[in-house]
Amino acid sequence: MLAPTSAPLILTLSLDEAAQAHFDALRQRYFPPERNYLRAHVTLFHHLPGPEASAIADHLTHVTTTTPQLPLQVTGLRFLGRGVAYDLHNPELPRLHQQLQAAWAGLLTPQDQQKLKPHITVQNKVDPAEARALHQKLTEEFAPFQATGTGLTLWAYKGGPWEKLHQFPFGA
């Protein structure tokens, strides 16, 4: 399906259009402009091996065709020390992540072997005081809301910007 690449692969959860637009707007507003060259995203795996792109894509095609869309609860904010993120909750998402971890056990970096803590970062790499102030502001304004995980997206990491390789919609 996909050609092997020397670039590391990143796997993200795709969001419904309304949620994507909402988080993109927050990221545009609060992320340092010189570092903001990505849309808002939910990273599931940070560094899958590019030479395994075809096998990874084949497995993702199989998994996503039998996975329904995932209702996500946006439950609150997380202070990252030098940034701010929105926490997400869905009981099926960690199970899906664990299944993928088991399938790719020999391919994973230590970071990708960890338990999933799904979130969307809207600010990062700023002074801690600036991050703390934004966390407080957004927490005061926060009301839980819902989003939908619509599939998975595989990216090639190109030393900064990401190249979209393939979209895997749930239930397709």
C-alpha cells in the first residue's frame, strides 16, 4: 500500500471537522507562531519505523474498517509546564492503542510503549509563567464538550513539518 520511507512515522487520531476547526483556532491563537506549522492533533504513536510503512498501513486498514467512530469527551485542561493541552476521554481509545502496541511490540520506541494519555496541545514551548496564565484562563472558561474520533492518520516526520501519507477512516 505505502512505499517504505526513511522518515519516522507518526500516527494520529483524526477529529470531526467542527472539533478540528475549534482546536486549530486555539492553536493558531496560543501556539508560538514560529513553531506552529501543524494543525491540532492527537498523537497516538510518535516514532514508528518508516521502512515498515506498508505493513503498518495494511494493519491500520484492517483495524479501522472494524472500528466505529469514537465519541470523545473533552474533559478539562492539562498544564504541561511550558504549554497547555485539552484532555480527552473515551474508554475504547486506550484499548485500540493497546491493540496497536501489541501488534507493533518489536517496533516501538520507549515513548510509544507508554500508556496513552490522549490530549490536544494548543500551546507549547513558551515561558512557564505564560503557560500557567493560559492554563488558568482556559480552565476558568472551560465547559466539557464532545468531539468525535473519525479515524487514524499516518504521517511522515520531515524534521519539523509532517507529510500526510494516508487517512484511515473508522468503519470504512
